[in-house]
Amino acid sequence: MTDAPHRRVSPAGPFARTGARVKRLPLWSLIVAGVVLGGLAGGLYGVLKTPQFSATSYVIAVPDENSDPSTALGFAQAYGRVATQIAVLGDAQERAGVPVKVLQDSVRAETSPDAPMVAVSATSAKPRKAADMANAVARALTADANHTKAGTKVKLLQFSRAVKPTSPSSASPGVTALVGVSAGGLLGGLVMLVRPRRERAEATASVPGPAVAVDLPGSI
């Protein structure tokens, strides 16, 4: 009794066929895949990320009647730099209802090169909390600055209070999806540019060089 012949199976099996089909895909499919995956990832990030709300309070530097008006602009720049320092935030934390660390992470101050004004902005997941933090820091900055107005000849006044924002300031899912589409398309294009170089390098390495003819004794 003879054994039935064994069927020879390639060790690569279906993986080799799958790899061959992948290599036959057109190069532009890399861009399409990048666009689709990037758009899905960006949209999912926008949906899952907690919306953030921003509120801004404005304070203005007013010079004394006996001082040069241009000094107010210089002091406004200085007050803008100290608005987020511990000395000011420490005075604002009780009124804001949050620790100093939260104020450090959520509050920023900006100044204008043309106007003696400081914009104090706060960001939070809660609209009311964003307005409360901005107003608390603005009031603390105004109080600290006015303690030295006798020497500086400049006082700070609250120009505009922060109000509760009605819409988030963070990017919407549509915007994050567009960003993901752009990033995915760019990445797919870069891969498409790199891939042909590798294929040409492999093809060049696999082609043998021309054989050199050698005259043997007795040959015609």
C-alpha cells in the first residue's frame, strides 16, 4: 500500500497572494486611503473632545492729568505681562472659585501696540466659569495696579466685563474633519512619492549585469 502523495503548500500561502494584490493597487489609492482615514480620525476627535468656551475682559490704562499720555501705553504693556503672574492670580482665585493652577492653565493676557488696553481671556469647559475667571483676574490686576498709581501716575479701569459665551471657541467636528482630510491626503501623497523609488531600486538590484564574452581555446 503506497502513501497518498502529499500536496505541496507554499509557506507564504495566501499572504503572498494578498501582498501581490496590494502591490498592484494604483498609487493614487494611497491618497484616497489617507483622505478617508484622516477625515474619520479628525471628525471623531472633534466629536469626543470636550468643547471649550472663551470669555474676555478688557482693562484700560488711564494717565494722570499731569503725566504724559504716552506713559499709559508703556504701563499697559507692563501690566499685560504681570496679569498672569502668581501675585495677581493669587488674589483672583477666591473670586474666580478655582485654584491658582487652573488660572495659570486657562488665563492669558494680550496687549495692543497702539492702545493702552489689556485683554484678559479665560477658557473653560463651562461658559459661566470662563467669564468668572476673566473678570476675577481683570479685577485683581486693576486693584494691584491702582495700589501704586500715586507713583506711576497711571491707573487701570475696567473697560468691559466678560460675558457668558454662547458658542464654543474650540474647533467643531467639521473643522477637525477637514484638518484630518488635509493631513491624511498629504501623508498619502508623501508615501506615494517614496514608494516608486523603492520599487525602482529593487528592480535595478535584481537585474544582472551584461555577461562578458571570453574566447576559449579551439573556438571558431
